[in-house]
Amino acid sequence: MFLKLQIATADPFKTETDLLVIGCFEKSSAATISSLEKALGGSLKELVTRDEFKGKKDQRLLVSTLAKLPSAQAAVLGLGDPAQLDDAALRVYGATAARLALSEKARSLAITLPDGISGDRLRYLAEGLELGAYRYDRFLTGERKPRRLLSSATLLTKVKISAADRSALALGQAIAAGVATARDLQNDPPNELTPALLAQAAARVARNHKLKVTLFDRKKLEAMGMKLFVAVGQGSAHPPHMAHIVYTPAGKAKKKVVLVGKGLTFDSGGLCIKPAQGMGDMKTDMSGAANIVGLMAAVSALKPNVEVHGIIGCAENMPDGDAYRPGDIFGSLDGKTVEIVNTDAEGRLVLADCLAYARNLKPDLIVDNATLTGACAIALGSNCAGFFATSDTLAEQFARAAREAGEQFWRLPLLDDLKDSLKSDVADLKHTGDRFGGAITAALFLREFVGNIPWVHCDIAGPSLASKAYGIYPKGGTGYGVLTFLRLLETFS
Ligand code: BES
Ligand code: MN
Ligand code: ZN
């Protein structure tokens, strides 16, 4: 948590703070501007006509108050139409305010609550403020270490504050802390976050949240028969690990869900080595795992009536004398044999064994989260993830959760026609197909390992990492999908 978050019944123009943020609907933009102008003693109108601020969504106006108000700066953020202000938009409102405060080097901000926003819905504003205040500065020293940092935020309301308001804020902060955990793990460099350290980080988060956790080292993975998983990690000096976290609700669980995350702490491509350009981004090839760890923390705060298992498969894909090779054949936890074609298609091998492990837990649903294919990023761009589902009902359920969470997930088809390309002459399966439809063939390969358990596969290769900040996401690791998964679990409970 980055912020000391408070709520006060107070007049914005009498509030002392570094940055005052005023949310403004389109319909009341003229009134808001003139009240601010009055408070500032004139001179704002000209600025407003020049900027054409109308309170439209994403519009903003930032002014210095020149000591005419107790706040040093004031910003008006357009909120558009009140009907558009859903939970996700409320979150973006908070995130935009916090990011503005960071860029203006404000230590404190005060933000007005739009009319009618109170109680449970404050959770989303709290989430947004924390998500926008996120920064990763673990490795900055001296001059580069930021000194003026946003550390407190006050929500300003016109009405009386209730206990429900305060607990909603605390819940929102706890959920955002889960997302921040995911982002931190994503941003950690691969020399500081080896497979063993990622598994340990998962265990630490689990213990901090009083969740049960079991760790598996390479020996245990071998003994269980997770041969594909172990093969991927055998070319690295840092052996593979798996963590299994369990959240059990207090009451009787309505469903049992297993979540699986791809945790490649670094993906060099192995012997089929990647080009140097962009290889460094492959430190975030553990985004799926990071998201599941962060999600488990958020789940422990939200306490849905669902039994939730988080499985994270951690390995490093490196070229070495002992690295796995194209042409190798391995067995798997499921029993099927797999011929290796391209050592850069490592994620699906780790996931295949983790999915088979997940299936053995006999859940009602398996959902995985993985930076699986460049093809998915090519298809959908950097701000949208792809997902696959084993039934239309499940796909609709998942799509709705994503929509409500404000994250973009687009369904891709499990086209049976492409299955032929996974046929091998010497083993039960090859693990890659043609270049065309690469995201689909990866999903078809995974499907071989889930049996008949309902399953959703998410390919977050595009949005896991952002090249610039947008919405609730910072530049760098985004924690993409945590909020969608949380929303899905919430709808089950
Ligand atoms: N981790 C990559 C996928 C990826 C690419 C994630 C870009 C994020 C950004 C994955 O392991 C990979 O290398 N996939 C290959 C598969 C191919 C060899 C069949 C790919 O997409 O090129
Ligand atoms: Mn790869
Ligand atoms: Zn990978």
C-alpha cells in the first residue's frame, strides 16, 4: 500500500493539500468551472475557452491556485456522463488522479467524490488511487531515488461518512496491494528473481495472508512425473520450482477453482535462442505466475465463497550443455509423450504439466494466465489479452467478468482444424504447429492436458507489459488479469 487513505466531509476549496482533484460530469462542467473560478478570484474562463474543457471523459484541466486556495494546485477531471461512471471508470478516475499527483510531485492529494458514490463503490476508487500511485523503485539509489512521493489521499464527500465507506476503502487498498505484488514480481530483474526465489516469494505472500502453501523443488517435480516442466528448466543453473497455494473459505464453498500461472523468470528461447532485440522483456515471462500470486493475496481480502487453488510453475529457459533440444521426446504428468520442435515454445510445456496437476485436484473450473505467444500479441495488440474457453456459457461468463473489471479480453476460437499440425511421427504430440494461428495451436496443445474439466486459457503476451502508462496501468508490469480473475471468483460466490 502506497497511500494513507482518508475520507472527510469537507469543502474542497477549504481543504489543504498539494493537489486538489475535482471530478466533473459533462452536464455540470459549466457550474464546476465557475465555482472554481470564483474560488480563484477570476481568470479561469479564458483558460477554459482556450482548452475547451467540457467535462468529457478523459479531459483534464490543471491550474496553479497561486495561494488563492489552501491547495497548491487544482485539477478538474472530466467524467463524461454519470451513466458511464461504472466501477471500472471509477477506478480509472482514482488512478488518473494519483498519476497526476505523482507527475506533479505532490505528496498529498484530495479528490472529490462524484455525487451518489458511497459505500461499497468506494472500493473501486480506493483501488484506482493505489493502482495509479504504484511505482517500482527497488533499484534506484541516490539522486534517482524519488524523494517527493505521493503518500496520502483524502476523499472529499458532501454527505456523512459511514462504517461501510471505511471498510470499502480498506478492501480496495488490500485488493490493489495484491495487484502491486504482481507488478513488483514482474518488474523484478531475472538475476534477483530466479525460479526458486519466485516460488519463495509466492510462499511468503501466502503465509502473510494465512493461506496454505506447498513448494515443490526439482526433485519432487521429477518424482511426480512432471517431465515436460523439468525439461524446460534443465538448461538453467537455477532449477525449476512449483508453488501450490490454497484459499479455503470459512463457509461451504460454492465452487472449486484452480488457477495456473506461467512463471518463466527468464525466457532466452533456449537453444532456439531469441534475437537480442527485446530479449530483456522476457524477464516478465513470469507475469502469469505473478498475477496468480497477487490474486491469491486479493482473494484473501475479498474472501469469496469459493475454494481457490493457485499453481505457479517457475522455471528459467536457457541454452546450456544440458539444455533440452529440438528432437527430444519427453513423457508428461498426463502420460502423453511430446516431441520438442522449438525450445522457445517452453511455456506450454510448463503449463501442460501444471494443468494436468490442476486436473488431478478435480476442480469445477481451471483458468490459466500466461504470456504464451507472440502471435496473440500480434493479433490483438498491446492493450488486449486473448482468451479461449471450452464452452460458450463459460466464455460469456468470463467475458462479462473482464468487462466489469474494465480489462480487455477477446475470445479466440479453439479451431479443431488446426489440430493436425500438432501430429508427430515419433511421439503422441508435437508441441508447436504452423506459424499461422500460433496462439490457437498453443491453446489446442494445452487442451490435451485438461481432460474434460471446464477451462479458460488466457494469453496475456500483449498487455502484460506496458510501454507507457494508460488507464489503471503503469509503464512496465501491469498485473493484467488480476482484477478480471477476482471479478470472476466474486460472481461465483
Ligand atoms: N514468452 C514467449 C511469448 C511472448 C512473446 C510473450 C512476446 C510476450 C511477448 C513464448 O515463450 C514464446 O517464445 N513463444 C513463441 C512460440 C513459437 C516458438 C511457437 C513465439 O510466440 O514466438
Ligand atoms: Mn519462449
Ligand atoms: Zn515464454
